[in-house]
Amino acid sequence: MARAVVIGAGIAGIATSVRLATAGYQVEVYETNDYPGGKLTQFEQDGFRFDAGPSLFTMPFLVDELFEEAGKNPTHYFNYEQLPVVCNYFYEDGTRLSAYAQPNAFAQEVEQKLGVPAKVLEKHLHNSAEIFEHTHQLFMEQSLHQAKNFLNLDVVKSIANMHKMHIFSTMHEVNQRKLKNPHLVQLFDRYATYNGSSPYKAPGILHIIPHLEHNMGAYLPQGGMHSITQSVYKLAIELGVQFRLGAKVDKIIVDNKVAKGISVSGKEVYADVVVSNMDVVPTYRHLLKNEPAPEKALKQERSSSALIFYWGMGATFPELDVHNILFAQDYKVEFEHLFDLKKIYPDPTVYINITSKREKNDAPANAENWFVMVNVPGNQGQDWDQWIAETRQNVLDKTSRILGKDIRALIQTEAILDPRSIEQKTSSFQGSLYGSSSNNRYAAFLRHPNFSRKIKHLYFCGGSVHPGGGIPLCLLSAKIVSNIIKEKHGALVTTQ
């Protein structure tokens, strides 16, 4: 059997281990933390359960695929439901919108609340679906850094439909031109944050993102988001994957420009292929100190990070759903603060996720588990303690004002996650959530590829090497890197 070592047990690392194990590889996964999942983990506090990281789940078939490839029935491990409401939106002028799962119902809501004809929104979502149809195979399911992937009919079709993809406009310009209504433009501008970017800089081709949510659906796993980690981790173990938790990798062993294995606590572990699920920056800076680093890729602008307040609320709020957005009054100024000034805007857009709306055991009776997130710049040594205190006050003021109820006294328990702790816990450089940002039209091509150009047998998976972010694209990065490994290596003799 060929032997593979995976560095990091984030969801992309676990998924990669599953795909390689089903291909006949003997796989070991080394993880610094004493738990698997990376950002996709959970914790309990004072009777409340919180998903600690990613909160939105789209494209659930990518999880199902892992079980099907292993010859298993996914429903024996993992189940989920489609949410009837994708998200509730709140504006400072009192406007409220419910983005219903059915696009037609959402279009009618927009027409009723904003006076925008339903056909305008329907056309906009149709265009998002068109972009997906013409680009997903190249941009989402294959490596952009392999020439062979551009030599097929799908690419020819994509080029022929380039005029529909808005590559020479920003996301905001596309939304402004097509939608015009300020509230609706702001709603669709927010999709740039799904990969930590600014709608005023990110290319219009990212209008693909609303398709994933509005046309394909938003879902919630039974047991919360962490059940994704638990189910795939269980599958990997059943397939014979060996997990070494609490095992910090010191370096990647390279001999004559070939990755030979890793060093863990002074012990050398040899393998035929090495896959890093770490952010590419710390992979090179800490594990490949003696090797030339691809500086151009590593120095790309980083994506945004997050400041998260986990609040156990001693009341229920019927106007809120699983996903909720309380918009900033001036969105453009908020993004200028985030990416140009590297500061937190005093009137931030607030995202509130409440899984107890559907998972009743996530909170005590007559209570709710609030995951409250604000987009913030990455960690560059700012005074986070002061910023957290100020932002907490601003979030409380804004939320109380929009909901018409002072929520301060309702907080029964609290925990906080900021860019410093994200960086420390997940080895994400500066605490950025998605590696580099997509704030220019070439960003997807400037990311580090899923493989090393200079070191043979060294590969990468995870959000920092895929032109996107979130759980689906981490799973797609695992699929891509596993396919590359199988193409290049097939059946190697195990290195001894």
C-alpha cells in the first residue's frame, strides 16, 4: 500500500484522508489539537451548545459523496434538513425581509416589501445559476493550475459565455446595475463576505455564490454543524485512517526536492505523499523553513477574520430564524474600514446564527444559543482587548435598537473568539477565515495551487488553496487534491 500523511484534521484534511483511504492508501492524520475538525468544532457552556465555527451549510451532497465513495449509506451517518427560510434581513429603517428557500416566494417577498418586481430578482438568480453552470467544473471542481484542465469543451463553452460572467465588473457594480434598489443591492453585496472579500473590489463572477444558497438551498445538519466533522471522522476511522491527535508536526522532511514525510516531536514519519491541511503561509514559514517559499502567493491580501460572541440568551425571539443579518447603515464605509483602514466599523453588520431554532437541545427551555459574528480585519497586533469591548457595546446597541428590546440583561453566558484565538487554534495566518481574499479578478489564479511546483509529492488542501471558502469548497479542495494524487502516483510501493 502507498502511504500518505495528512497534516491537520480540519474538515478538508479529514475528507482527503477518506478519499485517499478509499483509493487504497494507508493514511495517517497528524493534528496539533486534541480534537478533530479545525474551525468546524463545538463547545458546551452552562447548558448551551454552540457550533464554534462555520454556520452555513450548502451543497450537502459533497458530504454524501464521501460515504458513497466508501460504499456506505450516508443516512446511516449523517442527516440534514433544508431550511424553509434561508435568512432574515433587518435594516436600520425598519425594513425586514425573509429570504424564503423557494426563489419564487423570495421574489414575491421582495416585491411586496421593497417594490421591486419579482421578475427582477428571478432574473438575477437565473444569471447566478448560469455562471455556476459555465464555471463550476473549472473553477470549483478542478485545479486552476494544471494546463490540461483548460483543454476541454467545458472551457470553450465558458469562454463563449464570458459576457455573462461579469469578470470586468465588481460584485457591487453588477448588483447595482441589475437590482438598483439599495436594500436589495446590499443583500446581494454581502455574498462577497462568503470568502472574506469586499463586494466593492471582488469580481462580478462571484455572483455565482447566491446560486449555492438561493437556488440549491441552505441546510442544517441534525446535531448542528459539528455533526459534519463527527460523521466524516467516524467514516475515516472505519476506513482505517489513523488519527494522531495532540501531535504537532515540526517540519516536512524534504530530500532532493522530494517530500519524504514529516517530523513529529523528533520522530520521523515517512510517506509517499504529504498533504498539508494547514494554511499555506504557516506551512512554508514553519514546516518548510529551509525551502524557498512562493512569496507572490503567500503575500496576497488576506481575507477578513471574525469576532464572534457566543451568547446564551434567556429568552426567545420569534422574529429571528436560524440565520439573521442586521445590516450596517453604510455598507461601503464598513468595507473601507475592513480592508483599507484595517479597523472595525463602529456600526458593523451583525450576523446572528441560532441553531436552537431547529435543534431544541442546543439551549435550555425558553432560551436560545446565539452565535453573533462581525467581520473584522486579520490579526496584525491591534489592540484587540479594546476593540472587543467597543465592538461588544456597538453590537448590543445595534441589536437592541433593531429588535426593539434591550438584550443586555438576557445574556446568561458568554464566550468570545477573535482573530488571535482563531490563529492560535487553527494555524490560520492572521486569523483569516479563507486564506487570501478575492479582492481582484485574478485572485483565483494567484492562490497557491493544490500541489507544490518545487517539491515533489507535496500537496495542499483546505480553504487557503481553493478560490472560495466555507465547508463546500474545503470539501471540493479535498476532492481535487485526492484526484491529483491518484493521477500522479496511482499505486506506489510504500516507503520504508
